[in-house]
Amino acid sequence: MNAQDARPLRIVVADDQASVREGLVLMLDLLPDIDVVGSAANGQQALDRVAEHRPDAILLDLHMPVLNGTEATRRLTAEHPEVAVVVLTTYADDTSVLETLRAGARAYLTKDADRLHIARTLHSAVAGLSVLDPRVQATLLAAASAPTAPPPGPDAAGRALPDGLTRREAEILTLMARGMTNAEIAAALFLSGNTVKTHINRVFTKTASRDRVAAIRYARDHGLD
């Protein structure tokens, strides 16, 4: 048995919801192989607690104020590469998962995981292993098997775009003009459904389109189809 195995795992818990944070601290502290050395209510506090306590791992929510979980993960990985980042969140959409894993998280769990599963995941992450919740694995597999989006029209690819459209907005407008539904666009571009809706609403505003039909007409008029 090495020194790591001989002592409890030292962790920090970060979640902006006090009831969730306190519940996790209490629940995990009852385990003989876990020692919760600090807690944080936002991403910046998470960085501060890690710098202060030098834990083995941090259990981190994604959607927190001041500094969100993805950016906190990116900074933790850069500043404290020895600390394993384990995400525990309600969000299992492909955008959240991919961004956080790319930022350096070693594991990604959803909040329906029980305390023993969380504890095992923390130990595995500290040992250098990657662990993904089954729901997260299913999300990534679905994203990987989604059809590749056809290339956008010439304006989206090269020339200046009209009416202040961004490249992403023009890309989505092109796919709308090609008859793709919101769900199909989301799958093709590896975006969440809410993100696609937000972009489409911005397209409507910038192009003065009252509905999808008007936006598609605009796309054709401007060579974005």
C-alpha cells in the first residue's frame, strides 16, 4: 500500500447551491476514505480553496457565478495540474461535456450519481483514469454519430456577411435554408438545442425576419443557401 492509499483522499467541493454543496460535504465526509478539506460557492472560490488546501481532487459544478465551471477547470488544469477535476452537474448536453473535457476535466458525472459512485470516481480520477457517467457516454456517442453538416454558402465561408451576422449565425441560417430542423442543426454542429434557438433568434433580429420562412428567403436573396 502506497502513501496515497494509506490516507483519505483530500477533496474540495464546489457548488453554488448551498443545500447541494453542504449535502455533498456531509455525505462524502462520512466515508472513511474521503476527507473534505474545503468548499466553494463559485469558480473563483474554487481556485482559492485549491490554492489554499492543495487537495487531491475537486468536485466541481459547471454553472456557477463569478467564474463558471468550464473556465475554472481550464485554470485549475493550468495552475494545479496535479489536482484531478471531477465535474458533478445536472448538464449532460454535448456542448457542456466536450468543452469541459477539453478544458482538462478527468471525469464527468451527473447529479443522480450516488456517493459511492462519486467516491470511486474521485479515486479513479486521482489515479489518472477518465470516468464518464453513462448518460454522458450516450451523449458523446450520439454527437459522434450525427451527420456532418454540409459546408455553408460562399458568403459564410469567405466574403463579408450582411447585417452584422456572425459566421456561426450565417452557418445556421444556411442549414435552415437547406431544410434542416433545429434538432438536426444542433446534432450537425455539436450544439445544444437551446444554443441553436438563441442563434436563430439573433438571425431573425438581424435580418428583420418575422419567421423561419422569411429568414430562408433572406438567405436565398443573399446567397447564403
